[in-house]
Amino acid sequence: MLEQDTSGSEVWEADSILLEQGKSYVVEAPSGRGKTSLLSVIYGIRTDYQGLVFFDDRDLVSLRSKEWSQIRKNRLSFIFQGLELFDDLTALENIRLKNRITTYHTDERIKEMALMLGIDPFLNRKAGILSFGQQQRVAIIRALCQPFDFLLADECFSHMDRDNSLTAYQLIRAECEARNAGLILTSLNETGLPNTDVSLKL
Amino acid sequence: MRLLYQILWKDHSRTHLLGAFLGTLAGFVLLLAGIQFYMDIKSVLSENRDLLDPEYIVINKKVNIGNTLGLSGGGFTEEEIAEIEAQPFADQVAAFNSNEFPVQAYTEGDQVPNFITDLFFEAIPDEYIDVKSEDWQWDPEEGTIPVIIPQDYLNLYNFGFAPSQGLPQIPKGVLSMINFKIRLQGQGRGNYDDYNGRIVGFSNRVSSILVPVDFLEWANDKYGYFKKNDPAQVILVSKDPTDPSIIRFLEERGYDTIREKLKSSRMNIILKFVISFLVLVAAIIIGLAFLVFLLSLQLMISRSADKIRRLNKLGFHYREISRPYILLLMLLMAGITGLSLLLTYLLAGQLQQRAEAWSLNISSSLHGIIYGTALGLILLISLANITAILISTKKLCK
């Protein structure tokens, strides 16, 4: 439970909620309902909540910094709403920064994904000069460059047109399926995205 | 991970780091050169005295008008001698015994001019005396009293008195062959005995007329009737006469000695003062430079705070994030160590050349303690900085 008005929320007001690996969840809500907060709690960035959150059978509060970085390297991946790219690095370097931790994908696969999302011409440009929509796609590819059990995607299509969004979504789904991973995707409005298992209203 | 370094090193301040680097370097060179210099001088000082021959220092109380008027005794009380004995620099201490009866020496016969003189005797244990002679023993049966006089007395006569008075100079050997009489006077008229006296040696160490201890004890027993005085002189043996605490102690207590012998002790005091001043300055510089180092790195980290949080969100542990800072620190520290040792080595070479001109023999290579000090300090500074880096990156991370 967050310290804000969460009345009527399927998540915050629920006695308990179970997010299962392998399923895809879409969390829809207008601004200010705590979408980012939910993902941040799961990802261990925010700890200012009441109640208990377990990852497997571990209470998140009990996880040590070393365990968190292991989890963020191998079990949870996050497409941040604020992207968290390094402006001084090129798009490719931003992706590699993550990929080098686990060397999950080959450079070829990275370029293939970039091509798929239509940002391959910008790979060697500094991330800071790309448009927000292009940056979003860089962040998506970066988030896919690691093993994970869950992918947390925070309004990751907000600055993309419908076609690009669908392509990106399909790429994300494919990568999740390859890992048998769960997906938690937040969105401001009805996404109309196909093949989602559970829709949660915040 | 090259990218990590690329991201985090970008936020350094070249001027801060350069300032900290140069400051620490200057402090190190000052400190190391100071230690090197000190060790050199110390070895020169100890070379100049015979290591096998510890210094014998005869001390007495300063004579003041109170002594002259008989208001205060000029001797050492038992407590004072015990205090001297307790000093760390005093390896052995012995008090001078003196005669407690009148003594006269005179000559008779035709070979030498006749003279008669009042005399005094003092005695200290044999191990304190720099003259070794088979004749240096007292045998009451035989009745010859062996006497050691200061070399200075003979010099005074041979080089001062004799030439000015047209008298012949007397070699040591001849003086030793001269027989003279010694009269020991007990209490009461006519209570005296005459003995043969013989000079058996000349002392450079003790400015007194010495007789064997057992003779003086025997004679004081037999003839003594003066009130027993506190010994006016005390001889002490010090294995390390360069120890500056000797002079300090003597000055505090108002004791006097032949200053020449304690020259190295005095030099040591000055040297220690100069060096400790140098070390103090070096310590302040190193301390300040260390602070600049610490602050520059902390500034660098706080400038990168956003990036560090971001990296942490991407799964980098704070220890991984600290690595670029620690590597930067170690590179700078290695540079400081290397350069300061090199500069100190060059300075030591310069010093050695100069010292050679004064025919002082000092080593041009660095003393082992220099390496130890440099490494120890670098380790200390590095550890403190690494701890600070880890703490501040940890603060930014989950």
C-alpha cells in the first residue's frame, strides 16, 4: 500500500496479488495512480511502502545490495520511463554497457534488433541527441540484453507511433518467451496490445 | 569495463586532482628527503665516535658563589647520584672518592729539584680509567702509591711552564721514573707516614689525581679525620653520547661537564629540531593534500551521483561502480610513490656529492626506512580514500 490515494485499485488495495513468471500483465491507469511506483517497488528502487513484497520467497526488504545487483543483472530487467540512458555514450554503447555485464546477446543480434525497431542508422550517435522515441527504443533493446524472469516496462511506447509500438511489443514478447519470462507493462490508456494475459487496473 | 570508466572519469576536475597530486608529491619529497638527510647525518655522527668505546663523561656541579662562601656543598648527594644512575643514557655511574686527610708530595735527593706540594687524591673504579698499567695496584707491604695524573698537567708543564722558565721538557717515561715521596698526615702532630709515590700513567679522560680505590679506602681508614664530603665529581658511561637527552638532563640539573665531549649530543638536538620541523611541515602538507585528494574524489563522485544511481539501477553493484575511482586513485598514488622516491633519490645524490666535498662519507642510496615510510603512507592514504569512495558510492546505491 502506498501513502497516497489508492482507493479502488486492484493492486494497492488487494489483500495479496501474485505475479507469475511466464505471464504478461498490462497495468493500465491514468497518471498518478502509481504505475511507476509499482514497478519501482518490485525493482527495489522504492522501499517506502507498507505491506510485504516477496520475490520468490524472499522479502524484498531483506535483500542485500549484492543480491539486488545480481537480481538486476539476471532476473529482473527494467525499461525505465525516464529511460536512464547516458547522453554522452552512443546508442550502441548504452546498449553494450548492459550487454557486457552478462554478454547475453551478440553484437549481431543487437544490430538485428536495432534494425527491427528502425534505429540502426542512429546506433553510433550520442544518445543525448536522439529523439525521445528513438531513445525509448534504445532503452528497450538495452533492457533485452540480459537474462531475466520478469521484464518491467514502464510506458515504454509513449513516444512511438502505433506501428513502431507494435513492432517493439512483438520483439519484447518474443524475447520474453525465449526466456519464459513474465512481462509487466504499464500504460496510460487502453493499449489494445494483443496477447496479454492479465490486465490490472490501478 | 571500459564504458564504466568512460562514464565515471568524465566528471573529474583536472585542476583539483593535479593540485592534490602535486601537493602530496611535494609533501612526500620533503618528508622522505628529511628522513634520508637525518639518517645520513646520524650515521656520520656515529661513525665519528668509536663504537667500541662508549663515552666517559665526568660531570660536576657548576661552581657558584654559594660554594665559595661555604654556604652550599658542591658535591653530589646519594639521591642525586641515584637519579643520574636512573637516566636511560647512563649505563654506569661511579662517584669519585677523595682523601679525608692532608696529603703532601715532595722530592728528596740530588737528581731532581726539590719541591713540596699539598696534594689531593681521588679514586674511581679501575674500569673507568683509560690507563692500564701493571703498577696500578696498592700493596701496603711494599708501600709504593701509584698515581695517575691528567695528561693535561704534563702538557701544561712541557708546553707552557718549562719553555717559559728555561726548564727542560720531561717525556712521559722519565716522569714515570722519578721517585717522590708522599706524606699522609693523620690527626695530631707527628702522626704521619711517608710512602714512595710513582706516576704510572697519564689520563686523557679524568682531570684529577687518581689513586687506586683500595689504597684510598685503606688510607681513609687509617688517617682520615675530615668530615666525609659528598663526591664533587661523578663519572658516567654512556654507550650513546649522541643522545640529546644527556645535555638536556645536565642543563636542567645545572651540572657541568667538558662540553667538547657532548658536541655530538648537542648537534643531535639541533638536528632533531630541524628534522622534526621539516617533518611537521611535510606532515601538514601531506595532510592538506590528502584532504584535497579526498574532496576531489568526493566531488567527482557527487558530480556523477545521477550516473551512479543510474548504473546501480542497471544492475551495477556499488563495488563495481567504485572501481574506476579506486583505479584513478591508485594510478595517482603509484605516480606519487614513484616520483617522490625518484626525486628523493636525486636529492640524496646531490647531498652525497656535497658531503664528499666536506669529506663526509654518506650513502647515495636510499635508506630502507624511506621505502617503508613511502609505502606505509601511501597505503594509509589509499585505504582512507578507498573507504571514503566505497562509503559514498554505497550511499548512492541500493
